[in-house]
Amino acid sequence: MMGNNKRLLICTLLSAICIGTTGCSSLTAHENADKGMSYLSSHEYDSAIASFEEAIAAGENKHLTYRGLGIAYLELGRYDEAAEALLTSLSSGSGIATDIDFDTNFYLAECYSKLGDYASAIEVYNAITALHPKDKSACYLRGVAFLKNGDHDSATADFDRAIAIAPRDYDMMITIYKALSENGYEEEGLSILQSAIDKNDQFMTNYEKGQISFYLGNNADAQRYLELARNERDTEKAPVVLLLGQTGENQGDYNYAISVYKTYLEEDANHADIYNQLGICQLKMGEYEQAIQSFESGLSLDDPEYNQALFLNKITAYEYYGDYTTALSLMETYLSMYPDDDTAKREYIFLSTRS
């Protein structure tokens, strides 16, 4: 864990009181750092670290290089090293908080949360909200840190604050519901969702009503609203389709869900998340070859947000299909890209005994 003096550095930086220099020449090339960022985007974290270390040795911009290094360490689960690098990035800035510094602090707070050092994460969020009191993300994330640190009342206050800042951000309300539910306060989370639909029903779109109804467990109502939303001209269809299919899944009607997903993908195939959900349904129906094809189609889109889930589900599909040799080979590649997945590590051991 980091010492208090290092954590206090963040508050000092964010208050924009300290005066410093970047510690590097503005004329220094960023060739190695640029390579590192490219490796980050392709999940090649070891290569990213090597490039950032070369950038440091070459005297490239410390502020940006250590930030990239910290993110790479974070993705590899090396949280102590990540926090140290991010702190170095922050201390190498101009002393005036920039948008990059605020973003870096969110990564730093995530490191502390991953380390279980929620008190330190809270300090970082305190520093962010001191200058950006209406940053709803910082309020929400600090609430989660409070919740995990055993301070339910402070968590509730932060969640209420985040909702007050954005009273019609239903996506955020749903994430708050999930956080409360995961930590033993599901009824409180459901109360937030019920209150949202009770207070704002007349202002909500059919999609928003369907979304809230879905998480309230009212699948029939959710399906009705989402079917209406799917036929509206100006509604973004992909999130509607994704949730509509899941209303069928929740009721065990995988044929309905598969039909919803396939119909939409025939119109617009550029949705990795829908391919992933389609593959999951096909797995549950025992259609393993079709599931593999769906996951591969999703992976071909190279969506960073869903690549990991698609890759892991593809491995699962090969395992269910009985092709343990391919599953093992793919798992080795997966773990080289996502080494922090302890569940996958255990599955790798199992596959090693079967192939």
C-alpha cells in the first residue's frame, strides 16, 4: 500500500497549489510512448511496458509515459506498481490540474480499490470532487468505495448526490442498484429504481421504462415497452434489442431471444455485444458450433469492450463441444492477454487434464 505522504500528493496536485515542471523537454520525441499506447489498445501489456520503459530511458515526456505505464500495470493486475507509476505521472505535471490529471486520478483510485485500500480510493475521489463537485462518476465511485469500506451511510449519501446531479441518468441508477445488490442491499437498489419510474414515468422513453422494468424483474412489462421502443424511428436500436432478447432469456425462451438477436444482426452486424449474447443463448440451447461462429463474428469486430468476454466464451464453447485441445490452446493465448483472470487460470488447469 502507498504511504499517506504519497496519497496526500494527489490532493496537493488537484488543488493546483504546488508548482512544478514536467521534467522533460517539450522537444523530446514520443516514438516509444506512442508504441506503448498502441500496445495498450491491443491489450499487449507486456510489450506496452517495455515500450514505456524505453520511453523513460530516452527521456520522453514523464507525465504521459508514466501514465501509460501505470495503466499497463493496472491491466496486468500489478496494482502497487500501477499506483506508483500513476503517482509519478501526476508529480511530473505542471502543478495545474488538467483533464489528463483528472483521468489519471480515476485510474489511481481504481488501483487502490483493487488493492482493497478503499480509504485511499476515497481520498482520491475527495480530491476530484473538491474541484469538480458535480462529477457524478466520482460521486458514484466514491459511494462504491464507501460501501466496500463498510460505510453504508456515506455510500448512500454519495449515491443520492450522484442522482441529484443527474436525476434522469437511468444508466447510472442501474449501476447504483447493481452495486447495492452486490453488497447485500438489493432492496435499497430496487427502491431507487422504483422511485425513478414512479417519479419520472411521464418523462421516460419506452426504452427507459423497459430498462427499469427489466431490472425490477418485471419481464413482461419490460418486453412490452422494449417492443414499442424497437419500432420507434428515432430510438437507437442496439441497446433495445440487447435488453429485449434478455427478457426472453430470463423467461427461458431462448428461441425468442435468438430470433431477436439474429433479426437485428441481419440489419446491422456491427455489434459485438449482441453477437456475444447470441452465442450465450446458442450455448444454452446446445448449439455449440453456431455459438463458436457467433463469438468469432463478434471478435472480428475487435471491440475492446467485449473482446475479453467473447474470447472467454469462445473457449467455453469449444470446451462444451468437446474440443479440449483447441480450448486449451486458446486459453493459453487468453491468459497471455488477460493474466489477472483467476477463474480462467483455474479453468486452464482443468483443461490441461482433459486435452
